[in-house]
Amino acid sequence: MITLRLATLEDAPAIQEIAETTWPISYAGVISPEQIRYMLDLMYNQMKITTAIRDPQQAFWLAEENGTVLGFCGIEHGYPEAGFTRIHKLYILPSTQGSGLGKILLDQVEKEARKNGNSKLHLNVNKRNKAVGFYHKQGFTTDREEVIDIGNGYVMDDFVMVKLLN
């Protein structure tokens, strides 16, 4: 049975491990292995993860089965502006993709957004990531395209997607 819970500082290594396992598979053929490594080092180092866990506006929700973390979702309320909950990260282990775990995490994010007075979800996703179809299926629409310089000669070539909550 899948259970959801908020991450604590002790969960930072599990979050990092899921990212390290998931990214090379999820982004193979989408971005270079060098960019994958650069982005993992930039966004999933222990300092970044623990800072986000400590931030009262942010949260990491973990999906577990029998005490094993299978995926996570990192969110922030009031970002990019009031009324929004930002999904910064949503990754599940490749072995569990297609099992409904992503939807379970998104449903939790929607509950949290409403609880915090937000009426919209907001995220960026690489234009070539297969998750674009998943997000469309979950009611997200493409708001715009965005290219973000992340340094070291790399960019994120993304869709910005939004979902209005009922």
C-alpha cells in the first residue's frame, strides 16, 4: 500500500538517490549526460534539498511502500506569485512509472494547494520529456515556452504548464 508523508531532513539522501536513479533514464536522448550530471549537482545536492525542506513555504512529499521511498514531489506555495503552488520536482523510480504513483502525488499537491488558498498549479517541464503527455492528461495546459540559461553553456528548454483547480 502506498503512503504519503512529508519529508524530513533525514530523507534528503533518499530524495537525492531517486533523482540520481531517475534522471539518467528520464532524460536519455533529451539532454546530454554532461548536462544531466551538471543539473543533478546543481539542483539535488544535499544543501539544496535540506534548504527546501527547511523552508516553510516549501515541502517535499514522499510516496512510500513498505518503508521504501518510491518517489517524491517538491512544491512551493505562493510561487511564482500569490494564488499558485509551484511543482518544482516530481520524480518516481523508473520501475514504478505507469503505476499511478505520479497521479497520487499530484492529488496530494492539489489538496495542499487548496489548503494553502491557492487555485492554480504551475510547473516547468522539458519540451521533449515524456511527462508532458502525463501533465496534459492530468488537466494541465501549456501556458508558454521558456528557455532558461542555467550556466556552464546549458539551457532548460521548457514548457510552462498551469492547471486551474476547481
